[in-house]
Amino acid sequence: MNSNSALRFAEGLSPALPAAPRGVEDTGVGHSLLLELLVKILFLHGELRLAELVRAIALPPGVLAPLLGTMRTERLCEVTRRGDTDGRTSYSLTDLGRERAADFLRRSQYVGPAPVSLKAYVAQVSRQSVARMGVSRERLRRAFDGIVVQPALLEQFGAAMNSNRPIFVYGPSGSGKTYLAERLAGLLTGAVAVPHAVAVDGEIIRLYDPMVHLALPVPAGSILERSDANVDARWVLCRRPVVMSGAELTLDMVDLEFDRQTRFYHAPQQLKANNGLFIIDDLGRQLVSPQALMNRWIVPLERRSDFLALHTGQKFEVPFDVIVVFSSNLRPEDLADEAFLRRLGYKIYVGPLGLGDYRAIVEQVCRDMQVPFEEAGLDHLRRRYDAARRPLLACHPRDLLGQLRDHAAFNGHAPRMDAASLDWAWNNYFAPAGASMRSQQETGT
């Protein structure tokens, strides 16, 4: 992206960010919470200029002025150095301020950008809903360009992404389900605003996660870069999020995580995925039963909202604006009852390949791995599949040719798709039943 197009890009996205608050009441959170946060920031950073305080708490000077005024009146802070401008004026805590900061940190160790209100978060998620995104045939073509996939499958995925309903992708292991699910991320368009944190009943939930939320670069000279830009710095302009969870998923991971040491919350995965894509891979391999996981999702999937609870027991409602993709080796009827299956909008089967698609993948992998493609080698592989009555799966070409290439490198010669090399890779990869036991018996181990 050149500088001109990048500038147009960022300028076009800037309305996605809420307007900057002009006063404490515009922040949507309590005066006392902001005061606590400001005291903790000064305690941890020491003497700071006003401009540095603005960056640390992500609030404009007009919001900080009355807070600093209160702190000075209550003798919690003092002006330690006056600059030629207000932004260069430095502040630090008094002894009383440091004592108060220690109390605040025992209550919560969150120190960072000020949170937004739950009401503001709910409204923003609605404004940038993934349901309004839309997926065109051209966008689908670009996202899957160069990928060997049956046109009928692409038709299903395209319609499913426009439905704003959950997608259940199933089929045998190695058929490419996970790979295709991950490619759906390429269909996400537009930018979303993600808050650093959300305040609920005086508690702080950290939401922005740089591992999930990919912040968009701000081109030099754009409206978003200027210090006088009328945008709320408590929000980060990001690409639509993609969250992927596998066999490690537990019920605890889809609820608020209260850190008893830091005394603040971390958002669960589905909250981080709002306005984007949530892929649950290997469904059925988790420690918790798939039925339990499905029961956890049944209400959010239907109502498009979820309920979370603070450690105090207070429950609150949050949006569930997520396209959920379940991927599993199991059949739908083996995972959930009929009531839940009705809520799975699309059930997409990804099965074995036809010979034409298998050949296309072999040729593609050969190019990637710099292994010369040989027609005789493909014929030899086909005969091995027929003899073993194995289905042609999408993962096999890369795995088999990868082992062939590794073996050739070990022996110091160029890789070839000859029968001997393919047989070695085949036998090593598929490990014929009983071969390991026979080897142990023959060697006496």
C-alpha cells in the first residue's frame, strides 16, 4: 500500500472510532474510577508531564483537568515543574497520594488506558456488526485463489458467511476442514474499533488483545495520527478479529477470567471475537464433552447475546456478534441433539478428494517443494491408494512429498517422485499395522 492509498484507507476508516470525550461525564465511567487510575499511573511512572499522562490514560487534557484539580485539592498530587505549555507541566504524587495509590493497587492492579462503559461497547459492536459485512462471489474467489477446493464447497461457504449463522464443518481427519475454516478469515472486510478495556459495575475487563486484534497502521499525515484528532484514544482501530481454539478449550475459557493477583478481568475468547470469526477446531477432542460445550453456546447462538458474571455473582449481558465455525471429525448427530442441530445454520461436509483435485494438489506441492512432478509417480501413488483402499485426502500430498524430500536431503541427492522414494515415504507415513511389533520381535528388543 503506497502512502496515498494508505492515507485514503485510514481516512475512510476513521469514522469507525468513537468521538473523543470532552468531559468526565462523556467517558461513561465514574469519576472515582478515573481518579484511581490516574493515581496508579502516577505511582508506577513517577513524575509525568500532562502530555504523557494523556497518552497513558488515553483521555484528552479537557477530561484530565478536573481530575488533576481534584487530586491537587485533596493533596494527592502536586505540580513539580511548569513548562512553557500545559502539556509540558509535570505532576507527581504526594506522600498521601502514594499511600492512596497503594490502597488502589490492592483493589485492582489494572494500569493502562481508561475503560469504556459497557453501554458504549454494546453500541459500538452493533454499529460494526459482522452481519452488515456481506461476502460477494468475487471476494470469495480472491480469498480462495490458488486453493484446490470443489466449487460446490465454495458455494456453501459463501452463502454460510452471509447468513450470520453458525457453520458446522465436518469430515474425516486430514480432509482439509481446518485449512478451509482458516481461509474464511480472508472473507472478513472492514475495520472495527476495539476498546482497551470495559468497565462493569466498577470492575475492569481487559478486552484488547494484540495477539487477536491486529491494529491497523496509521499512515503519516492521516487524521488518526494528528494529536488534535477528535477520536477516542481508548479504542483501537483493528481488522476484524479471528479467534481460533482447539482441543485446549474448556468451559472456564468461555467465561470471564478473574485474576486474583492483579484483581481485574480478562475477556473470554468469544468476547474478543466480537465483530469477527470464532473457529472452534477439533470439536469432540476437548477435555469437556462436546455436549457440554454445545449447551454453553445454545443461547448465545440463538439470541446473539451472552451473559457473563463477575466474581461478586453479578451477571450482565454482552453482545455475541460472532460468526462461529465448528470443525469436527464427528458427524453432527454424534455431537448434539436435534434442538441444537437446528441452530447450526450450515452443515458442510468436507470429504475425500477426486483424482483430479488430488492431482492438482500434488502438482502444487511439487512446485512449492521444488520436487519435479512425474506422471508415473502419481500413477504409482494411485495404485498404492487402491491397494490399501485408502481415501484421497487433502493433507496427504504435502505430508508424503515432505517425507520424500527429507529422505532425499538426508541421502544427498535431488528429490524424485520415483517408485522407491514414494514407497519409502508411504510406508513411513502410514506405518502398516503390526510393522512396529514385527520389527521389535526381529531385533529382539
